[in-house]
Amino acid sequence: MLIKISKATENENVEFLFCVIDCYTKYATCMPLKGRTSKQAAEAMKKILLALNPVPKVQNTFVL
């Protein structure tokens, strides 16, 4: 989920928050983004996944 921040000039040009919620463990985290390109979102997701301890072995993206 991306959340738009209206005062980017006051927040070191951060315009968006990239938020991830794990519904199984109810773990939520957000990363600041200066833009909303796919490369920036992928880097933020990579940082979030690498910060998990322990790193999950299987990531299922199947939705019922």
C-alpha cells in the first residue's frame, strides 16, 4: 500500500510511505519512498524482507 504525504518538502522530499502488512503474523512496517517507481518499491520490499528475522523460506502470493 502506498500512502501519499502532502508535505514532502518538510520531510526530506519523502512523498510516499510503502506499507506492508503480514496478515498471518499481523506484522506491519512502512518504508519512506521519494517516488513511486517500481524500482523504488522493489528496493523497499527487499529491505523489508531482509529485515525479517528469521527470513521466510517460502513466500506465497496466492490469494483465494
